[in-house]
Amino acid sequence: MKYLKSTAVIMFFSFASISVFSQIKPLDAMLLNYQYPFEVYYKNLNSQKQSLKMAYMDVAPKKSNGKTIMLLHGKNFNGAYWEKTAKNLSDKGCRVIIPDQIGFGKSSKPQSYQFSFAQLAENTKTILDDLKIDKLIVLGHSMGGMLATRFTLMYPESVEKLILENPIGLEDYKVLAKYQTVDEAYQSELKNTAESYKNYQLKFYYDNKWKAEYQPWLDLIAGWTLHKDYPKVAWNAALTSDMIINQPVVYEFKNIKTPTLLIIGTGDRTAIGKDRAPKEIQPTMGQYQELGKMTQHQITGSKLVELDNVGHLPHIEVYDKFWNALYDFIK
């Protein structure tokens, strides 16, 4: 009888899982059939001998306070997940710029591109120049934190304040993990499914606790795996993974002079290449309760807000706590 009950439970959850994943819709490489929360504009880039389109949202303030803030997305995300943050910032009088980097979201997925954080920063700066924005606050999450750091180092005169929300790159992954070639990374990306993405996020992002509000952001990347365009997306994902591994920013935090806030969910365990590191090293990687403090010590005068029992996405997991820390710093 116990066996029958256990089997029934397993079958129930299996069917439930299939039901959830079966609702995910195929999405093309540039998310043409996916509606973002605000109007999307495109910057035509002539970059590395090719014509590319870089998508961005420009959210006007309800009543301007003169401040502009740019929100930079993570690797497994795009600008859409900033919806609530952007709405609240707009309500408080801020103009909000939300780019999708080349290789991500609604932007071009080039077959051949030398990805670098410096190139992405320069691409982003051209949008700001077109919009005549010469001073702004920069907030970067996850990979966007690495980009925000590079952007601030390249254009310190333009960045009024810097906010890093659970950025990756707080340690040098290439000295911890065995190198993975771009071709190997591509083959690995091709194997991704909705279930494998969810398992990864559960383990590293959310401390094995899944909530309904995480599903829309899983659906976006999972939808790509169901479309014939997925090889383009997977190839860009492999190229950008290589960029993350080979272009650490951890050694340059000491050069940041801009007022900086670190918002760190201490339950985060994200570490690129952890599965390729020696087994004795793996448990030491992605320890954000330590990495946040280490980074604060490196950035002179920076402020650290630690959020206990929070994972990789404070602005999704515990929005109110995230918002209070953010708005306290920028107002």
C-alpha cells in the first residue's frame, strides 16, 4: 500500500510538472511575439562589420525629479523582468532606461561577434548619447553587475551612483574551474530544457524553494528551447559565457570611485563553471554571504545591504526589501 501511495504521489507531481512545462510557448530569437511591459525602441548599430539592432525601453517619469537610472539585465534574463522596479522608479520621478544587450532579449543574435563587456558598454553608451543622457545612476543585476562595473570604469564621469544587485564576477571563475571551450559550451546550451533551466535556478538561485512569481522569467528562456531559432540563442549564450569566464572584473573593484551600493541576497550560490571545478573547491564557490563583504571592502566607501534567506534575484524574491534599499540610496 505504501508503495502504491508513493507511486501515486510521484505520478501526480510528474503530471503537474508536465502540465506546467506544456504551457510554455515557443519563442523566436528576437522575442517578436513576446510583449514587453513598455514600448520598445531599437538602436541600429554598425558594429564589427555588421548591422545589428539593440532593443531598449525608455520609461518616462510621471513627474520628473531630474534623475535617470539605467537597469542592466542578467545573463538568463532580459529587460522585461525590471517591470515593477521601472514602474516604481517612474512613479518617484525617475526616467528609466532598460537595454537588452546584443545577444539577449529582443536584440540581435549575431553568428559572429567578439563579445566583451567593453563592447557591450560602448554599445549601451551610444544609446545614452542618442538620448542626450550624460549623467545617470546605473543598476546591474547578475551579469549586468559585471557590465555595470565595466561601464562605470569606462565612463566614470557619466555615472552618478552604482548599484550592484547580486552581481556575478565577485570571484575569478577561470582560476577555479576547468576551461570550457565555446564549442563545448554551445553543445551544453543545446541540451537545455525548461526542466533543466528550472533545476539550475532552484539549486543556485532560489535555495530549492520555487514560487509562482519565478515562472514568467523561466518561461522566457525555456520558450527559446522550443523554437527552431534556438541554435542562434544557444550560440550567443555560449559566446557570452566565454566572455564572463575570461573577462573578470573582480580585480578592478578597487578602482571604482563612484558611490556604490551592494544589494546581496546571502542565500545565492551562483558560480559560473562550478560543475567543472575540483570537488573540494566547489563548496567554496558562490558564497555570497562572504563575497558581498569582500567586495564592499574593495570598493572604497561602498554600502552593503545583506538580505538573509534571499537568493539571486532580490528584486523578484523580496521586492519590498530590495526597493527600500534601492530607493534609500538613490533618493
